[in-house]
Amino acid sequence: MANHSAIQTLIELATREVDEFAKRLGIAMRAHEDNEQKLALLLQYREDYTNRCQRDLSAGLTTLGYQNFRVFLNKLDDAIDGQREIVKQSGNHVEEERKAWQHAERKRMSFDTLAQRAQQQAQQQAARREQKATDEYASRHLAGKTHHHKHSAGHE
């Protein structure tokens, strides 16, 4: 029984570990989604800004206005590149957390399997003991009847 309780303790610890890794994975996934949304907003803003500048160019944008547009667009492109790197890093972090969670889950499942095998083994041993006891009882009972029957037959 001590072995069974040790396995249960391991299962409980592994379950807590799985839960903790699941929380960490959830946090990483939300952060990654936020980073992707920020990138999408930057890309949308760049497209809107470029379209507005195209309209302004058609309407006669000054050289200074165009230079300001190019400077701002370069800064916006730098921000987009930086955000793409952040998205890449957060995506890698999600994969690391996913692998850690999967490893913890496999460990927990291994302990569950061990516990199930131990339970099955205990049930099989109990069934064998019960069968042995039943066989011994039947054997004694049959021997008693045979012995009793011999004595009864001898008295006639």
C-alpha cells in the first residue's frame, strides 16, 4: 500500500506540474497573440499612411513633405521589423512552453500508467488468493464429505 500511495503522490505532483506548465503556455500564447495584433496594427497603419501619401503626392506634395514622409516611413518600417522579431521570439517561446507542457503531461501519464498497472496487479493477486482460498475450501469440503461418506458406508 505504501507503493500505491507513493505513486499517487507522484501523480499529484506531476498533475500540479502539468497545470503550472499549462498556465505558462496560456500566458505565452496570449502574449504571442498580442504581439501579432500589434504587428497587424503597424502594417495596417503603414498601408493607410502610404495610401494617404499617395493621395497627397497626386495633389502636389512638396519636396519637404515627401522627405518627411520618407523619414517617417523608414521609422515605421524599423518599428515593423522590430515587431516582427518580437513576434518570432514570442512564437519560439510558445513552442518552448508547449514542449515543456507536453513533457510534463507525458510524465504524468506514465505515472498514471504505473498506478493502473499496480492496481491491476493487486487485483490479479487478490483474485488468485480468493481462487486459492475457494479451491482449498472446496478441497477440504470434498475431503470431509468423502471421509464422512466412507465412515457412513462402513457402518451399514
